[in-house]
Amino acid sequence: MGKHHSPRFLAIVENARKQIKETTVDQIKSRLDRGEKFLLVDVREESEYAKDHLPGAKHLGKGVIERDIEVVVPDPTTEIVLYCGGGFRSALAGENLKKMGYTNVISMDGGIRDWREKGYPLTTK
């Protein structure tokens, strides 16, 4: 993975994961291939998103998602799939959206790293 995460950070991520729904990279790829409708949100930093992201993904960085989500997604029942680099930031963001009343939020475990490793398509547009 390349990054060493601190024990306290990992503890809050594990706690968040207990509170939210998670899915896999393969499940999201299959759903996209079938043309299923859901909002795909990249919660990474803007510079990471600009480098590459999943096709059709909207950018709402973890630092602003709680502030901006109600304008972008006014309906709290909208299905939202969040992803980041590996699944940690998306889990934390998902937990906060759940606290805000969003009832259909899913974090993509493995994030863009697993997506990239599987050779799935990425875009810069």
C-alpha cells in the first residue's frame, strides 16, 4: 500500500466501517457495466481526482462533502457510492453522511487502487 497509517486513524476507520455499508470494486464495476443508476462520488483530494478517476464519478472531497452534499444531493434516499484511494476516507465520509440522514450510502472498499490494479477504465474528464 505504501502508506503506514497510525493506530488511532485505523481505529476510527474500523469503527466507521461497522456503521456503514461497503461494497467491492468488482461489484461496482458490474453495476456500472449493467448501466445501473447511482451517484458515484470520489472523495479524494482535488489533485488526485484531476489525475484520474472512475468514469462518471463526481468529485466531492472529504474535506467538503458534509458542507456541500445537501446542495448536490438534496434527496437523502439517493444511492451514493463513495470511493477514495483505498476505502478509508470513503468509510469515514460515509459514516458522516449517515449521521446527516443519508440512508443509502455505500463505501467502495479497496478504492481506486484496487480498481487500477484490476485494469478497469479510468478517465481524466
